[in-house]
Amino acid sequence: MLSKLKSKSILDGARGQTVMDTNALIDCVGRLSQLLMDFPNIKELDINPLLVLPKEKGVKVLDARIVVE
């Protein structure tokens, strides 16, 4: 899933940068997908920004908006 992202090299620590927690990102996307399947009355989900933290530190959602019908 992440291998197709243009920013994959950045997440992997390109040019000496910090390696980011891609496992947490994958887990987060999977959990959000499950949330949408479990609650079909959710019509929109907007997360912006979602921060990917350094390896083993997880991810953080700084702002989210959910539209429920």
C-alpha cells in the first residue's frame, strides 16, 4: 500500500532523515477502513493533518471531521 506513495522514501528516512512509523500508519488506515465498514451512516471522513511520528511512536490526528447521515 505505501510502496506506491511518492513520499515513501521520506517515510523510510531518505537523506539521513528520521525513519517514520509506517506500521502505525498502515494500522491507522486499516482501522479507519474498518470504522467506515462498521458504521455505514458515516458519509464523510476528513483527517487533516495526520502526523506520522518517528518509528515506534505512532501517528497523531490533529484535526478530523466526520459527517454522519
